Amino acid sequence: MKQGLLSDYFDGIAVKRLSAVEADPQKSHQHEFAGGHLRGIFGEDDRKDIPTRFIWLNDEQEGISEPGMVSWYDSRRKQTHRGPEYRLYYADNPVASLMRPGDSFFVATRPDGSVMVIVVPAGSTVESQLVWLFGIETQSEKDFFAKNEVDDSRLDFAARYILDEIGIDAEEPEADKLDGLLEKYGTKFPTTAEFSKLARESLKDVSAEDDADKVLMAWMEREELLFRRMERRVVTDRLKSGFMSADAADVDGFIAFSLSVQNRRKSRAGYSLENHLEALLTGRKIKFQRGVETENKNKPDFLFPGQTEYRNPEFDTAKLTMLGSKSTCKDRWRQVLSEASRIAHKHLLTLEPGISENQTDEMQAKQLQLVVPDSIQTTYKPAQKSRLMNVSQFIKLVEERQSQL
């Protein structure tokens, strides 16, 4: 199926580290960014009141998104005896109040003439993800990077994940070809297990016995596309009926519906990953149990060979394996550490691209082995890749341990 392109959503991109003068309200009240590096994406002419979406993100909390305006101008336009000095002016807003010196400041121009300003902490996972998405070269503390044309790179699972993080819903150009698979559901979502099964069955040429990394991602990508098409159908139908109650706007109803859409997206991704992992392991005849209790009411996502062996004090702990499954890690990966006390060295599978080096270093120190599908490992830095395990390697490890039973 044809994939979309990053250039469908962005024209140009620039990034720099924020200085104290730009980000610290105690140092300056100018509400301006030094703009010399932005000339390639904004041009030479002054531009006033450019529609802008301001976004602030970090690794632990929900982000903030705020509409606003920026203005691009040469502060020395009338001083012909001096060289140009470009500035990007912004009005005060909640995102600006969270900026700190050293943060990464991304400015992206879009095909519709609008701009996105994204501020993220230095060294964070979200910074690593954006650097990879836009193909940005590694920066030093004083350097900046800009290019007036965004690469025509295909939007794979990792790219769509990152776009979703910054509020862009990237739908595949040919996703409507899947509508026939959804007709029987009308405007009512099937269960997550049923949806995952539909995704697998729609890929006739993909088998659980094929390359495990490619199989898992093929199933996940197909379900994501199906889900987005189904979501569009459900939301469109609800919007057509409107949000009016007794001739007045039903604000509470609108908010409740909006929250239900967001919550469904978040919960579905985690369950679908578990569903496809279960199908992959079952198809390969690996012995495991899903969501069974270990101790202190903890329930790891996958336990190998199972609960009976885990609770048997005479069973060799070297043959026990635990796998956590989180579509996104963020700060929740530490939950896995306490889920099976008998197993010192734990495994966690995630689909999150470009997790920061600080996080992966801490995982290693906590004896947590990160399992990442091959296609997503490309978003990690070379030093990190050497410490990652892919899905096929994890399955081989479990198969070797179970061959000795």
C-alpha cells in the first residue's frame, strides 16, 4: 500500500538551542528569537502574523499545544548602512512560559503557509525523535541546523508515531482501500481482540512463522490503518449528528466525546501490541501465559513458560523469562521492574522510536533488556543499537530455554 511523504506535511525545518536571552524571562522580555538561521525557510521579506501552532513536549507529562502568531522581520530593514538582523517575534503564550535556556527549539513551515514551533528539553526522547524525523545532523551546544526543503521520506510506523505526538494525523493516501473490511461494523468499534484478528487475517501472505520483526510490524501497521479508518467513520457520523441539546450547544457532550476518542487511541495501541505478540508466540508454538499473577498481585504481560513453573521453587530460574509489552515507554517502563521478583534480568518490548540515551542507559543499569523491532531500531543512535535486542533474537532466546525443558 502506498505510503505518504514527510514533505506532504512540512516544507522547511530549523532547530537550535535556546539562549538565556531567548528563553529566560528574567533575562529578556523581548519575545523574540534570533532568526539568522531561519532565512532559508522564511525568506528575505518581512511577514506579519503568520498562523502558528506552539507545542511544548517532554518525556513525562502531557504536552501543551496553543494556537498563536509569529512575525518575521529584519530589525535593520531601514538601516541601509548595516547588514540584516532577522528576528522571529511571538506573543506571550503558555508554551513560551515553559521554555528554558538549552531547550531545543524547532521551527517547521507547512504547505498551507502556517508554522509549527516545537520546544523540547535537550537530551529528551522527544528531541531524539524529532531529530530523526527531520533528518537533522547532530548539534553542538552553539550550532543550529536548517534546511528549506524537507526530505521526501516515506512515512513508516515510527514517523507516523512521532507525527501523532505533535498533533498531526498522517493518514495513508490509499487507506480507503481498506474500507470494505470495516463495512460489517457500521459505526461501532469491534473489541480490540477482534480488531487485531481482522488485521492479521487481512494480510493473507503474512505468517507467524516468517521473520518475526517484519510480521509483528506488518500486523501492527495494518491494524493502525484499519483503526484510523474506523475512527474517521465513527467521528464523522457523530459530528453529523451535532452537539446540541435543547437548542443549546452541548459542551459537556462534545468534551466527553473528544476524550473518548483520545482514550481509545491510547488504550488500543497497548492492547493491539499484546494481541499480536500473543498470536506470534502461539503461531511459533512457544509456551507462555499472558497476564498471570506472579507475586504481590503483579501481572507481567508475558511469562515463559508459565505461572506453574514460576511458582515452583525448584524450577530453574535460568529457564524463566518475563516480557513486558508497552507500545510507548515514557516513564512507565519502571513498572516492569517489580513484576516478577524471581527473574532478575527482564525484557521489555516497545514500539517507541528514538528513546533517549539517558533512558536506555538507566534501563541497562536496572538489568532491563529493551526489545525493539528492526525497522524501529533505525531511529536509535549507533551506540544504543548495539545494546538492543530485536524480536527474532528474543524469540530465539526463549526457544533455546524451552528446548531444555
